[in-house]
Amino acid sequence: MRRTLATLLAAVLAAGCTQEQQNQLGRGIQNWTGTDGVLEIYAGDKLVRRFIRVDKLSTALGTSDGEPRAYRYGYGILDENLNFVPDPGEKKVYFETGVLGNYVFFENPR
């Protein structure tokens, strides 16, 4: 009963928000609960790198000016054999990709 009431209350509050406020709320919830994301990096039409179990991509901000930088970063497991599974020897790593890079970020379908 409480869960239903909480869900209903959240829906009513979200309906009164702008689209941007709803997006920020959704991102905040994902930051708290985590996302099983996948980042794929392409060279032309060829997949060259895949990172799995990525929580989020962040946009770097300048230290002194607070302005967004031209790259995104995050942490994920480098899926060396591109099988969507963290195999022995595949470690969690830090990565960066250019804002204009050829990449796709999505929720893991498996």
C-alpha cells in the first residue's frame, strides 16, 4: 500500500514539473540507484571499444571557470572480447571520449 501511494505521489509531482525538471529528477534517481550502461566507441562503422557496467557518463567542468569541457568521462569494465560479459582479466578502468566522438551509450540489454 505504501509503495503504491509513493508511486502515485511521485507521478503527481512529476506531472507538475517541466520536461527538464523531470529529466533532472530521472538522472538523480539513476545516479543513486546506478545504471548498467554500455559505452561503445566506433571508428567509422567499426566497433573498436566497449565498456560495460558503466554507471554514468559525466561532462568535465573547468576548475576555475566551471565551463563544460569537450570530453565526457566515466568508469567501466573494458570488454576486450566484446561479449557483454566481464571475463577474468577484464578490469574496471577510467575512460574519456570526446563530446563529438563517434560513440553510443545505452542500458545493457542482457
